[in-house]
Amino acid sequence: MRTWRTDYPVAAHVLGITVTVLAGVVVVASLVLPNQPQDMRLAEFIRIPVEALIGAVVLTALPRRPRLAVAWVGGTVLGVMSLLNLLDVGFNQYLGRGFNVVLDWPLFSDAYSYLQDTLGGSGALGVLVAAIAIVVVVLALSALSVVRLSNLMARHRATTTRAVLILSMAWMTCTALSLQVSGVPLASERTVTMLQSRTDAIRQTVRDEREFSKTAKIDAFGGTPGSQLVPDLRGKDMIFTFIESYGRSAVEDPIMAPGVDKTLDTSTQALAKAGFHAKSGWLTSATYGGSSWLGHSTFMSGLWVNNQNRYRTVTASDHLTLTEAFKKTGAWDTVGVMPGVQKGWPEAKWYGLDKVYNAFELGYKGPKFSWSTMPDQYALEQFQKQVHSKKHDKPLTSFVILTSSHQPWAPIPKMVPWNQLGDGSIFNAIQKAGNNPADIIADSTRSKEEYGKTVQYSVTALTQWLERYGNDNTVLVFLGDHQPISRVSGNHASRDVPCAIVAKDPKVLDKIADWGWTDGLRPAHNAPVWKMSSFRDRFLTAYGSTPHPTKN
């Protein structure tokens, strides 16, 4: 390298300046890097970061060895902060919230499994390798950039001091006058703010865990005897069903709503011909874009379960779930149909389920549809054959989680004649003729269109099943677990999901007449909106349950 510099001094000088400028760009960009996808614009990157000025003062004042040590450590920390900001961008894009440094690490395993199902083993491995490479490159670039700039500043202390004074005065002037470019303040202290924010978030997470463990022990119906739980539903065949990612956007977004609304209205009419009637409203989910289990547990427990710590806490408690409430009466058997479960699921005990049929117990021999292990129509038919059609000493309370509307919404199953479902092999040709997930993921408009089609499919499969197999005692409660990711639902979408109660017996819907819900499967825009965690107590109360609270 020294020989090359000697032989080509001009080129070496130009290269040195270029590398130094790039190092400066890397440092400044890292210090002002936004953590919201909508903030990724030029105005955010032409700011004066106060952290750079403070760092310059410190590094210039230190002797060589301490300076290099501080530069390496500081550069690495800067790289970590950049990676956390990028994770925030991704999490906001998919889950509508930032990355939680305490709770969210286990989600990477789920994400990798999702990629395997969506892109295949080699595709998922490629993404993993790329992600690891990005981490290494960001950390290395940040550290090397800070070290290079620290060496430059040490060689030119006087010039550095003058530059820092001028920039400091500029920063203070911008702060005092609130100077902005395109609505973005020129003076930045983003990294300091983000460090404080992440520190506060860690403290809040730890504090929330302690407080929620106490909250989970308080239950308005925890001490209610079985004889006083849901007496007005005795003899009914209860079915609680979640449709994956079925959110308010499916019903109201201009791209998705026409098809979904038509399906809901058509299904309402078809059910009415079969003697069923429905009422529907809105529930605000505890999760967004993913982590469906948080929505399931919130709805069933009546607690706001919006993170993994809360989920672990509540599922390890004896807080009463809706399915457990029916089991506690002694008047119902309980069963779970979980086509998305492909490993041990200890939560079944907390939900009070006598038996769970997972993905391997439904006899499916057809193809997977990306993440979804089997089409909803097939899962519902197996629910009918293996569970619902069997003779039982008691009515059933069933907990069914459908999966066909799970992202990436490609390929999509289609309805086939119910008597031709067989072992699912009929779906081979449908799956092969479907879209490539990679083509849908990359296009927001197509993602919306295909997502809407999956919701139409899931609603159609469920309501046709009810028309075909429901009877005078069947009561179906179905809802979405959360909104789809923001690329589909929008950056400022609500967390609302539709919820409907369907029954033949008019007395069932009469009990909730004072809820103000809309007649039919499609809730009106101005229908009541409740937190999802409030449903359990409202439901239990509406059907005659008597509260007997347990206290912490």
C-alpha cells in the first residue's frame, strides 16, 4: 500500500479524501438515521447532529491509545444504534411498532420459519446470510469510519477545533430559531434521544412485567361457579373462530373493500336463507400485522396481552378464558382445531381444551400454500368429519384458528365442491397455478388485491360450512386476530378488526341487542368499537354469567 501511494500520489490523495468523506457521510447518516419508514427522506439526512460535535471534542482531546479505544467502542455502539433503527423501520412496517430490545428476539426464529414457508429453504437461507452480512458491514463501517475520522482530527487539532466551534454555533442558532428544512429541524440530537427512549422502554418493559403479573391474578369471573357461567347458552354448540389478518382495512380500504364487502353481504343473505342471522361490530386488537397469538389470548382472556412477556405470564396463570369458562360449567366438551400448529402447544391447557387437532392430525395430503399448512375449507371439513359430526354426550365448545389469509397471500386456495375435498390432493393444481409469493410481496397494490381475495376465501369457506353443517343450536363467533401489515392496511391504519356473532336461535342475538352492533356480517363504519380485551366480560355478562371476582 505504501509503495502504491509512492508511485501514484495523486490517486492516493484523491482516494484518501474520498474515503474520508464517505466515513463522514456514514457517521452523520448513522447519527440522524430515522426509525420510521415514512421518515426516510433527504431532509432527515442533512441535519447537524450534536452527537458528532461532542464526539469530535472528546476524540480530539484524548491521547492516541485511549482515543483509538473510544473510537472503536463508539463506532461499534453507533453501528448497533443504526441496526436498532433499521429494525424499528422493519417492525413498524410489519407490526406497527418499534423493536423491543427485551422481548422481540424470539420473533426472529418465527420470521425465519415464515421465510422458509414463503421462499423455500434456499431462499430463506439467502435472506439469513444477507441479514448477517448487513449486520457485519454496518458494524464494521461504523467503527472504521469513526476511527478514520478520529485519526484525521488528531492530526489537525486546530482545524478540528475551529470547525467544531463554527458547527456548534450553527447548531445552537438552528435550535434557538427552530430552523427547519421541509418540516425537519436542522439541529439534531436523535441518537441521544433514541438512547434515552430505548433506556426508558427497557425500564417500562421490566415494570410492566411486574405489574401485569398482578393484574392477571384479578379476574371478575375467576371465582364464579360453573353453574353460574353462561346459563343462557346451555345446549348450544359454540364455535369461536379467528380468521387470520382479517382487519378493518379489508372492509373499508378502496382496493380491498369492494370484493370483501360483496362477499360479506352475499354470505349474510345466504345465511339468512339457511335460517341464520348475525350482528357485527369492531374490536381493537392488542397486536398488528402479526403475533396472532396475542390477539387470540387477549380476546379469550379479557386481558390486554400486547407483548410476549404478558403472553407468557397470562398463559402460565389460571386466568379464566372463554373456552375454559364453558368447560368449567361441566355442560360442554371443548376442542381446538389448529391447522397452523406444527409443534407442541402447551397453551391448550390454559385455554381449557380437552383435545387439539394440529396440522398433522387433520389428514391433509395436499400442498402448503406458503405459510398456511392447508386451505381453510379443508380444515373446516375435517373439523366437521372428525369432531363436529360425531355424537357427543355434551354440546361442544370449539376454538378454530384459520390460516389461509396469512401473508404473503400467494398462492391462494380456491373453493372446490365440498364432496370432492378428499385428502386435499385436489389443491395440487390450484397451488401450482397460483402466484409466486416473491412477486406479491414486492408490490403493495398486488399485496392488497391478493390479501382481499384471501379474506373473501376464508369468509366464504366459513359461512358455507355453517350453511352446510350448522343447526338450530349452532352459535358461531368469528373475528380477525389483527390488521394486515402496514404495506396493506396503511401506515396510519387503526387496529380494529370485525367481529360477528351468528345464530339461528333469535334469543341468542336478542341477548346482545343493547350492544348497538350492526345487523349482518359487515359492521357499519360507525358501529361500536371496543378494546378486544373487553369482549370476554361483556359476552359472559350478556349470557347470564354472575361475577365472582378473584383478587390479587
